[in-house]
Amino acid sequence: MKNIQKISLWLISMFLFSCQENQDNELTKPDPTDPVVTISYKEKAKLTFDLIQQNYKINSSGLYLENFPKQSDDRQSSYLWSLDGLLAGVNQLKAIGYKDAALDDSYAALDKYYDSQRLPEAYAAFPVQYSSDDRFYDDNAIIALELIEDYEITKNQASLDRAIKQVDFTKTGEDSKAGGGMYWVEQYRNKPESDLCNKAVCATAYTTTYLLKLYQHTKNEEYLVFAKKLYKWLNDYTKDPVDHLFWNDIRVRDNFINKTKWTYNSGAMITNNILLYEISKDQTYLDEARTIASSTYRIFTRTVDGKLFFPDHDSWFNVCLFRGYLDLLRHDPNAQNYVNTFISNADYAWEKARNSHGLFYEDWSGIKPGRDKWLLQQAALVEIYGRIALLKGEKEL
């Protein structure tokens, strides 16, 4: 297993963390000491992207560094996961209306991860020019989502076609072991003795999302049936019946449930329920999205100096939860409270949580730098500022 960041996260996830519970209506009120916003969100998104281009772009290869400054144990370039975070930010910049040529760099880099030698074709965790690395089902599902969003913004049919092609790889990652669901990584699918052979909520939830979006665009019933099958497994096997949040994975060897809860898994499930509601008009799905969102807000926020903040780690995970809140906001104005807290966090990070290079702390409350060198953490800020800009109607002329 060569994707060190992913293994580290999996090991960390074996330990449950606890957070002080807050109420839905507990939104930090404006404080005279809060940073004064003097720059638009679209400008924040673009400036953060430019900073990434300046510090992380490897001009000789067209790829990106995993960390800046580069660390002693870093490989030649970033892993696919980090690049995916950047693609999400680039999509928002395109949606705002930016047309810089540099916005195409990350999609050009993406092609270097595409493995056409192993069938079905899919994206590897590392550029294929360097090695034949693991292929993660969650990575490929999330890349499919970015390709679909690129199609929605640019009408580039090639992006939608590539996302459709991903389904062939996805099908190899689902079977009846552990009740169903998607494996985390292809290489361990047939190694049930391994701790890394597990059915992962991240892979299953994001596969569900991209299949539902494909159904919306193509009306191919196969995608909807597959998505509903995965959705049922998630609810039957990985949802905590007490708080309606989702655990991390089920180990195939002995059906051991890793009960760590991450913001991004719950964010994906908010989105899945909203998509199913939009497809079916079944109120049950909207009610479930509301329930999950309310629970995430109580459980994942913490109070720092009288202000609410989402977890002090895994910025990109938190932004995935923000996506879910935005999806819910389309149908429930009460979700504005959750969204506003995220906007407050992002405002605070701009002023109070950056290092000497201008890069953002992992902890947006500004207390702990965390993994502030990691591309994925920086890319998350491009995405959230871009999504806030779109929410507020900021467009580049």
C-alpha cells in the first residue's frame, strides 16, 4: 500500500474523537473583534488558487507537489486524492467565470493518473509514469463527481463520457461480503485476511452520489438501481441508529465495524438524500437529510473563544460537509444557519489561520497549524471560497 496519506487516515480512524454538542440554532453572533471582510470570496478563491500554482506546481512535469515545502519522504508528485481537491476548487473558479489558462493545468495533470493498462481502466493513486499504484474506489468515485461537475459547468461532453466509463471500474468494487457496499481499494479486494480489506463508507457514499448524478443526466435506470442498492447498504449496516451519522468501514475478515465518524461521510449522505428526494419527490429523503444535517451540526462543531468551529482537522472533509449543507439549503432555508457557521469559519481562517507562506492552517480557528503543508488542505479553501462566492452571486465579468 503506497498511499501513505490514506493509510495514516485509516489508522487515525481507529480512534474515536468526541466533540461538544451544539444546538442547531447556536450560531456565533457577530463580534466586534471578528475579522472585517475587505475582499470578495471570488477573489479569495482565486488568490488561494494562484498561491497553489506558485508553490505546488511542478513546471517540469505539469504535476503538483504533495507538500510545500517538499518533505524528505515525499514522492515525485502529489497523490490523486490531493489533486482531486484541487479539481473541485478549479470547478468553482470556472463556475464563477474565471477563464485563466492555468485552470486547465489540474485537469491536464489528472490525465497522468489514468491507468489504461489494468482493466477496467481507472485512475491510480499516483501518476502511472512513475509506478503502478493502488486504485481506490473512493478516489475514482470522487473524480467522477468532479468530471460530472466540469460537464455541468463547461458542457464538455468528454468529461461526462469519462465519468460514465468509471462505472465499469466501480462495478468491480461491489459484492455481497459484509452485506454489500464498496471496497475501499482494489488491491485488497481479494485479500480478506488484510486489515485493509474493508467495505468503506467513503467509497460507497460517493459512488452513490456520482451514480445518482449520472442518472439525472442520462436517465439510465441502471445507475439509479445501483445507487439505491448502495444507499440501502449504507443505511442498513453503517448508520448509527442513535445519531443518524455514519461509521467509517466494515472489515471483511470478521465484520468488525470501525465506528469513527467523519464529516465528509455524513456530508455525502446529506447530498445522497437530497438527490433521491429530487429524483423521487419522496419527502422521507428530505426528512433524512435534515436529520443528518442537524446531527452533524450538534456533534461536529466545537466552541473556541465563544465561536463555533467545525473540526480542527481534515479541512477537505469539512468542506465536503459544507457541500451537503448547500444541497440541503436548496430545499430547507433552515440550513442557512449551518452554512453561515462555515462561512464564519472560512472568514476567520483567511485572517487568523495562515502560516508564513500564506498557506492555511488545518485548524481554521488558528490554534494549530496541523498539516498546513499538504496540498489537499489548501485546495479545500479554493473550493469553499468558490462555493461561497457562487452562493452570494459573485461572478467574474
